Amino acid sequence: MSLMKEQKHFKSCWVSASHPREAPWGEELVWSALPNVHGKIIYMEEGHRNSLKYNELKDECLFVLEGDVEVEYGSELSIKDPIMHPLKKERLTHGQSLNIQSGCPYRIKAITAAQVIEIGTGPLGHVVRIEDDYGRK
């Protein structure tokens, strides 16, 4: 029996394009990958930070490509009971990463100008901002 008759779906490769997105703290270069997988290169200006937020459905990994950042992060319990489960702060530099599960709050602050790669799994959207220096909701 030939391979074509045995398989219902054939795996493939494809090329896709990225698109830039401006942000008050810098910019992002965003791309889609496989279904429910996306990527970004986050360019943050020194001294700026993004929103303290969590994703309802998406897991993420943030990898520091260049520069130094301070990450503020917690568990899903940090939202419901911040006294018993306070947010933590750590400084990350080139080659270090922060792994974030859905429902867990986090924020990135650029200590120096920084580039951070974000890889996310799950549907886009569903972001809940807790705090934002730029008045975004």
C-alpha cells in the first residue's frame, strides 16, 4: 500500500511573515507559527516596563536575547491572595528565561535596552491587565 493511501494528512512546511507592532515601552515583531503557537521579539527601551498582566488561556516562555531585565511574577494564587502569595522579582540576563503558565501574573522591566523572545501556546487575546504605566486597559 502506498504512503498516500495510508495517511489522511500530510505534514508540510511553509513560510510566513512577521509584522511590527508599536508599544509605549518599545515595539514587538510578531509572527504566527503552528496553530496556537506564536512568537514575538520584544524590543524594550531602558527603564520602561510592560503591563502587569496574565493570560487566561495562553502559556508563554520569555527568553532574554540581549540586555538585562527585571521580571516580576507570581502564581495564580498571587492574584487572589497577594498577601500570602506575593509577586517575586528577579533580574534576568542573556540566556535566561521565565516560564509562565496561564493565569499567572508577570511583568518585564528593561534595566538596559533589551530584546526578549516570547513563544506562546494557546489562543491569542484573553489578556487581563492588572496594572499599566501607560493607562491601557
